[in-house]
Amino acid sequence: MRKRHNSVEHDNCATSTVEKDCLLKHNLRVAEKKKDQDTSSADLDSGATMKRVFGIRLRRGGFLFHVRKMFMWILILYVAIPFLVKLCPSIQAKLVFLNFVRVPYFIDLKNPQALGLNHTWNFYLQPDEDVKIGVWHTVPTALWKDAQGKDQTWYEDSLASSYPVILYLHGNAGTRGGDHRVQLYKVLSSLGYHVLAFDYRGWGDSEGTPSEQGMTYDALHMFDWIKARSGDNPVYIWGHSLGTGVATNLVRRLCERETPPESLILESPFTNIRDEAKSHPFSVIYRYFPGFDWFFLDPLTAFQIKFASDDNVNYISCPLLILHAEDDPVVPFHLGLKLYQIAAASQSLHGYKVLFVPFHKDLGYQHKYIFRSPELPNILREFLEKPETDDS
């Protein structure tokens, strides 16, 4: 009986041991499973985090790629432009003339009355067989009433009246109807001058293709046309900006043929086109580019664009007045001053009055607003009404 009892106890112990082992194994499996789940969850979280990080980096990399690509194209264009200008000098010529820039765009040049010029006649002249140029003739304000309803014949005959005449040569871009030009005509008309302004060939409604030679010839044709109708009345030449180069070309020719104008007035002048191109704000990004002269300036010479006023003043024999604002951003003040210094030392101008009138930068006249100066009427009156020769 005892033996059997011991056997039963042994079996119970065995059963209890097995159950404990099973329970331990179960717990181990549960712990391992949980660990695997935690590891998988951590891997997933880590993967998502990495994906987000690398996604941002990829997106950032794409943005930087596009920036670098854009920069490379700008650099290629920057380097290519000088070669393009060198190979096609006409591009540089267009940038000098800017005759394709017509501001204001919607102006009717046949109707100057729309701009407040009620004593102005629009007409056309033909300096060459295939060229027609548009001209405005504004009579002195004193003739305003008489001019109403009159035709071209009356305007032409009025040039023989006792009023002096100014032939105005405008700068590049725009037309004879540009606002600052119209305002100057009004000022000059109020001072008792006939004002004749025209668009060179290729500008405004004038026919033909721009060139320095063609512009000069148009101005010469205008001068001769005026002199044929103005009798003994004085004729003055007024050039502004690029028009100062045309003006000195014209007056040099007139002096060489011994028919000089009574005076030459240069507003915002430069010495020559090469100096102006170097100093122009458009040239800033290329001014220190290797071979700047060869790429940008030599094509101008090759295209016969010089406007060498610094040379022309050595062949001019008439009074010379130079007006320049110190804050001129287009034609730097120092170029106008330099031209004056060359002219003052010129043998051909010896005995003639040569005057330089600066306008302080605080006045804000810049490149094209000298007409606003309340001193301008007195400056013109004192300079133009004095004898031609300077006896001092």
C-alpha cells in the first residue's frame, strides 16, 4: 500500500514538473513574441522617420538642383551675350539708337494739338529719295492767336518774322512727341523762339534706317530748309543727349562750309560714344568683363557709330553753351564737364563764348528735366543775346 502511495506521489510530482515547464515555455514564447512585435514596431517607426528625413532631403536636393541649373543658364547667357554682340554689331547699334522704343506708345504724331501744342504744325520733308521725316514747327507764343486755323504756308512764312529759330535734335528712344521734349518746346516758345523738332530716319513716323551719317544728313537738310525761309533771323542748334553728338556733327559741317549757326547749345552731352557706353548704367554688369572694349566698343566703331563731339569741337567756330545736371544718371556729369574743358582749350573756339552751366544735384533735374529750371530763361537770354565774340 505504501509503495503504491509513493508511486502516486511520484506521478503527481512529475505532472507538476511538466506543467511548470510548460508554463515556463509558454511565458518565454509570449515574451519573445512581444519582443518581436516591439522590434517590428520600432523598425516601422524608424523606417517612417528615415523616409520622412530622406524625403525632405530629396526635396531639398531637387530645389538646389533647379537653382544650380538656373544659375548655369544665367552664366552661359552672360558669357554668350558679348560674343553675340561682337558677331552682330547691329545689336549694339540698336541699343545705342533705341529707335524701336516709342514712348508714349499711343500718341498721334500728326496731331500735336492733342499734347497742348495748339500753335504747332506737323509736316514731312524728304532728305533722301527713300526717306521721309516727320517735323513739328511750334511758333512763338506771341503768334499763338494768329496761328489758329492757318496752313503750312503760313507757318513757313512766319519763319521770316522777327523771331529767332531753334532747331531741336532729340536723343535716343521715343519720338518728337516725348513729354519732356514737348515741355521744352513750350518753354522755348514762351521765350519767343520758333522751335522745329523732327524725328530722324527710323524714329517715330519717319521712314528709313537709323545711322549716324543718316541722322546727321537729316539734321543738315532741316537746317538748310530753315535757312531758306528764315531770312536774316538767327538760327540756333539745340541738341540733347545722343542729339548732342548729331549737333556737333552738324555744326562741324556747317563751319567747314562757312555757314555756322548763331550758337550751339548742348544739353547733357558726352565726349564720344565709347566714353558714354563705358559710363552708361546698362554697361555696369560688363564694365569689368575681360575684353570689354573689344566685345562692346569696337563693334560700334565697325558700325560707323562714333558721335565724336570731343573731336568735333576742334572744328567748330560759334558760341557754345553746355547745360548739365550733376545727378544725370544716363550721361554722367563728368563727361559734360570734360567736353567743356576740351572745347574751352580749342583753337577753333578761340574768341567765341564757351559757357558751362551745371545744375546742382539737389534740384533733381537728372537727364531730361533741365527745362524745369526757373533760371533757364535768364541763362538763354544772357547767352544768346550777347555778341558772338567774347572780348574779355
